[in-house]
Amino acid sequence: MIAAIVRNGFRALRRDRGALILSFILPIAFFTIFGVIFGGMHDTTPRVRLLVVDEDRSEASGRLVRGLLREPSLNGSTRPEARKGEPAPPEYTAATAETAVQQGDAPAALIIPRGFGASPMAFAPGGERKALRILHDSSDPVAAQVVAGMAQKVVMTSMPDTMADLGMKYFAQASGGLTPEQRKSVESGLSQLRGQMRERDQAGGAPAAAAGSGDNGGGLVAIEVRDVVGEKKRSPMVAFYAAGIGVMFLMFTASAAGGSLLDEAESGALDRILSGRVSMTTLLAGKMAYCTLLACAQLTLMFLWAAAVFHLDLFTHLPGFFVMTVATAFAVASFGMLLASLANTRAQLGAISTLIILTMSAIGGSMFPRFLMPEGMKKVGLMTFNAWAIDGYTKVFWRDEPVSHLGPQVAVLIGAGMVLFLLARRFARRWEYA
């Protein structure tokens, strides 16, 4: 009897495609997504996009710049990327680098100040040294820490002669001075080391690995970190999570609301509606308008709750919030209509929508921040509504950008919504000819 019950259970599971998908395909899909995300991180240090500005223009600062650009944990650059067919743009200055960080082009910029080459490092926290400046966008909480640690490392690997020279000065002060023979031997060794460094720079070789990195105040190099985005925000990541979680649940709601088409088709009500003066285009447009208004109400409630409980600065960003909410709701509503027009039953709609929505949310940033994903996954994430909606809300609430800067996000969401609605109308023809 037990064996018969087991066989019946598997037989029923095989017939129920929705349950079969949720039992086997969805776990594999999620495992694959997070395997790609975390499998691309070969260590605990993410590769950070870094803008490098050399105001000193000394030999020491040049070595530091070259070392930072070679560092595998950093994606460093000294100038914006050149557009195809255009000359190379000028190198970043402190002002242009700060603007780029504020606009979200990179999470951090490192400024090497004038005078750095004269006193680049010290072995004691109170020693005389010029501090490097890190301009940071704190919406990426790991970037400044990674850059600070890598700067300490690169100093050791790119300027070992300077470090050795400084060490010998400390030793000479502590021991009462070196004899002429000792000083001559030290100078000879330092000269050979400098020659090796020049040869390595000319060959473009990678620096040798060095262990550890000091903290901002106690390392070889003094480092000052300043948040240039969100410095005065009370709840920096609330808008990010409100948008990410909100869009994910909007898609579930739109899918369920669109399923009313299937209920009407099964009950015969759809035939009676279409036999009147209501066309399928009008019916789909009306249902999508309802889904859009419902989604707007849900997002508004989500952000009002965030403002009341988590101190999100909503009321000073109402224009941008309104534009992003309408565009997001329209795209999500059309997505729900398309899923409903593709499915044959409510059970099939539930299984398909769960698989697609959770997958889109995983790669689009609703479940895991996209700035921590590998570059390939970031590009894949741009195929989802989640990524574009989160980027748009981040511009509004985090970067305080005007509505005119929301053009790319709004265009993608509205354009995708129109395309999906046309596809839904195409697949819904099966009810007209049934």
C-alpha cells in the first residue's frame, strides 16, 4: 500500500507541471544564478571600479598609479573611456573625479595630493606624510575599505626602495648613525633596487604579492576617506531595498491580477464580454490600467512606510518618485498581461510566474546588490525590470538627481512595457478564435 501511494504521488507530480517546475527547475535555476555570482568571486575582495587622480606628478606618485592600475582587485582608470571614433578624453582631476563618483560612474576615486612624493609614507602613525584622499559613494559600503587596503598594499609593492630608505633612516636614528662603509653598502643596495623597479615598470610587470594592509590611520600611508554621496542621508540603503522588494512583489501581484483573464476564459465570461462591444485590445488595456494603478498604490504605500519608519526623504523627491513609480508600474502591469496570455491555466500561470519572477529578482538586484556581482552578471541583470527600477530610484533618493536624468531608466521601462503589451495582445488572439 505504501508503495502504491508513493507511485501515485510521483504520477500526480508528473502530471502537475507547475509543481514539477517548482520542485526541480526553480532550485536549479537559483543555484545556478548564485553559483555564478559567488563563483566569480575568487576571494572575499570584490573588484572595485576606481578613478585615480595624480596631482603630484612625481616619480613616487607615478609608481603608485601604475601599481593601482595593475592591481587585480581594482578596476582602475585615470581617464574616462574614449568613445568610438573620438579622441581620448583628458585625465580626471579632483573635481571631475568627484563629479563622476556623485553620478555613479564609480564607487570611489583616489586622489594623490601634491607633495606626496616628498613624504609618501611613515612607519609610525604620527610620522610626517601626505595623506591620500578617497572620495567615496557610501551606497557601495565595501569600496572605500577595499581601496584603502589595496593602496597600503600597492605602496609596499610599488615603492620598496622608498620603504627601505625610510627604514634605514629610522634605524640610523635609533642606533646612533651608520658608519661610512655601512652607508655606502646601503646606498648600493638601494640603487640596485631602484634599477630593478625601473626595469619592471618599463616591462609592465605585475607587482609582487604582499601580505596584509594597514588601516587608514596606522598604515604606511595616511588615508582620508570622505563620502561625497549620501553623506547626510539618515537611511542610505532604504530606497534601494524599497525599490528592490517592491518591484519583486509588484510582479507577483500583476501576474495574479492578469490571471483574471484565465478565470474569465474558464467560466465562459470572456466569450460573453467579447461578443459585446468590447474588443480584446480594449479589455487588455483596461486590465493593464487596473494593474498599473494597483502597482502605483502598492509602491506608494511601500515608500510611505519607508518614510514613516525608516526616515526615507520621500516628500522632497516627489517628482522623481512619481515618474519612476508610473514607469515601473506600467512595465510590471504589461509583464503580468503577457504571462496571463501565455498560460493556459491558473496553475500553469502560478508555476511560470514564480520561476520567472524569482529568477529576474535574483539577477536584477532585488535579492543581492548588483554592485557586488561579477561584471557579466551586472550586464545580464540589465535585462530585468528590477535593475532599471532600482537604478532609477537610486538616482532619485540617493544621488538627488533631477527628473531629467531619469531618461534611460524611464525609456527602458516604458519601451519594454509597450513591447510586452503588444506581445500579450498577439498571444491573446487565441481567445478571439476559440
